[in-house]
Amino acid sequence: MTERNIVNKFSEYIKSGEKDPDDLRLGLELEHFVVYEKDLSTVSYYGVDGVESSLEEFSKDAKNIKREDGHIIEVDKEDYYITLEPGSQLEISVEKTDSIFKIEQTYKKFLDEFLPILKKKNQALINLGYHPVTRIEEIKLIPKERYNIMYEYFNSKGKYAHNMMKGTAATQVSIDYTDETDYAKKIRVSNAISPVLYAMFENAYIFEGQPTKNHCVRALIWENCDDDRTGIVPGSLEDNFKYTDYVNYILNKPPIFTVRNGKIIKTFEKKVIEVIDEKNLTEEEIRHLMSMFFPDVRTKTYIEMRMMDSVPFEFALSSVALIKGLFYDKKNLDFLYEKVKKIDEKQVNLGKEKIIKNGLLSLYGENNMIDIAKKLLNLAQEGLNDDEKKYLVPLNNLCYNEINLYERTKKLYENTDRLNAFDWAIAKGEAI
């Protein structure tokens, strides 16, 4: 298999994600910290009351359970599945659907099933962008070989790489594309507005046990993680970005390790193109290799927007509604595509630098970030049907008061008991 054939095989994998215009769906992944109610400290994966024991009880009626060396690491239910990030952050991935209402109902179902298990142990789920109490050195990695390899690899990378693995939690929204032209438009627009999404969904006032001196901790951490796999994919803000352009980005970066015939093979600094066994390249390995890179906007067989902090579910629904209204309304997408044509990679990176200093009240180009956020919300409102518009209300209420969740937490933290300042971020079982 020549390099050209390898590129074609990866490109065909991306192309396989193309959907009919009437079959565009949305995906939501929402990460949580599992904490003790009394002090919000982390719950370890290990031990009698650990996250593993909770997953064991939770998985009794599961569709499928994935284990590694006997330890449970993934639970597949009928319309969602649960996985764990390196520091036991619990992630729910909702099966892709065209209905925001269905995403809402699926999450409520998850809470109804999982929260009672935690309640018996005086534990809770909390939605924040960074752990509110426990520091990185106190958080144990879960027993998953790939995470141990990544942790070792990141020893020589950015100063916040381990913070990324064990201390962060995110909200991620995925969208479909109809063809390569539609893909290029959505990639360009999503990268161009990425600093705005970082700022709108900023939700990490505490960093390593102390109020942060910066804004947008998530952006700061990703900028100091590993340049080979984070940031903006080169060329994605230029005309006619193609599947092959994303593939070439992947092929010329180190994947850390690959998975072949069910076995993990360390590769560290070798590039993907050097790692591939040309005669035995499978779709499973392609899927893995593409998952080992974490740009702000990632391609699989869908487009994944990764720049938002973990937020309480009503705001996660707002993120889904915002993305749907902007990207699945043709008029809005075309309008935004024309608007962002003057934005290049340098401007986006400068925008991220500014939000790290000033958050939502930064300038982005010649415009105030908050004004851009309001404009995006207005556009999204126009792109949604009447039943969906209500999901934007929580985010509208924040933005039109010119604050975000970071600012809300800061005010509470300064004016109330420290733990009570985060009560609003604890997942509740009642209806949303």
C-alpha cells in the first residue's frame, strides 16, 4: 500500500460519515467529576465506595460492559454509554439524534439510574471545567493501559498535559456533514468561532485548589499540553479544506501508540505514516489513530467541537441548541461562512490569548466577544423551531447580563461559603 493509498483509505473513512441533508444528527458528550457531597473532594476509581463499584452496580442491566484486566471501564446502555476519563471523570455519550428533546430525556434517564447509586455513598456528580478541590497529584489514574502510556508520554510535553488528563471536564457537541463542501464550511466556521465558544462556556473558577489568575483555564491548559495534537488543524481556515488535508495532518503527527489485533503498541515519537502496517490497516486502527489527536475541532466520521467546559445540563442543552441553530440552518451557515472568511489561524490564536486574560469581555478582532456571542445566539434562535428555542434560554440569560458561569461562580465564591458556591453545578435528579 503506497502513501497515496493510505491517504485514500483514511479519506474514505471520513467520507463514510456523509449524511443525507434530511438525516443530520447531533451528538453530546458531557463529562462530570464524581465527588463526595461533604467537601467536593474527588472519589477515586478504587475502593469499596469507588467509581468502579458504582459502575458495577449501574451495569447490572447494561447492553454491554467493557473491562480491562478485570476492571470495568465502559458501560453501554440502550441509548447512551458511559466511559471514564483518566482521572475517573465520568462521561455520558448520548446516541446521536436529530432531537434535542431526546437528548434531554436520555440524560434524565441516566441521572435517574445513576444518582441513587451515588446518593447511598454520599457522593454526587458535579459539572465544572476543572476539579473544584482535589489537586492533580492526589488523583489516581484509572487502570487503563492507554492512559498510563499517555501519562508517561506527556512527561516530556506541555506543563499542563497531566492537568488536561486528570483535572479537566468538558462538554462536546458533534455534527454531521453532507459532503466535502459542507464539511469544509463547518470546519472553517467552527474553528473561527472557537474562541467565542471557549468564552461563552467558561466554567472553571478554581485551578489546583485556588481561584485562577486567568480566565478560560481550558484554553490555557490545551495551549500548554502537546502542540502535536491540540489547537487548530493547519489549513482549516483556508478555502477548500478537504478530507485529505485533515488526513495529512493526522499522518504527519505522532499517535503515541496504536492498537492492532487488540494489542497496544507503543510508538511515541514515530509519526502515524511510520506506524501503519500497510498490508493490515483496518478501519478499527484508523478510528483509533484519529482519536489520538485533540484539536479544538476534530474530525472522525463527524465533526466534534471540543472547546467548551463541562457545564450543568441545562447549559449543555443550550450548547446543542446553539450549534444546531448555527450549523444546521443553511442560511445561518452560509452567512457565517462569508463572515469568517477574513479570519485566519493567527487571529484565532490571538483571540484565545485574549480570552485567557479577559474571558468573555475580550476583543476578538475589532469586535467585543460578548457582542459576537449575542449575535450567535440571535442567529441560532432564528435557525431553530419553536419547540427548540427554549433550550437557548439559560445561555441567553447569562450572555445578555454579560456574564458566564465563571463570573457567576466568582461572585458566589467571594460572597458565600466556599462549598455552597458550587451547589448550582451539582447534577440534580429532578426535571430540568
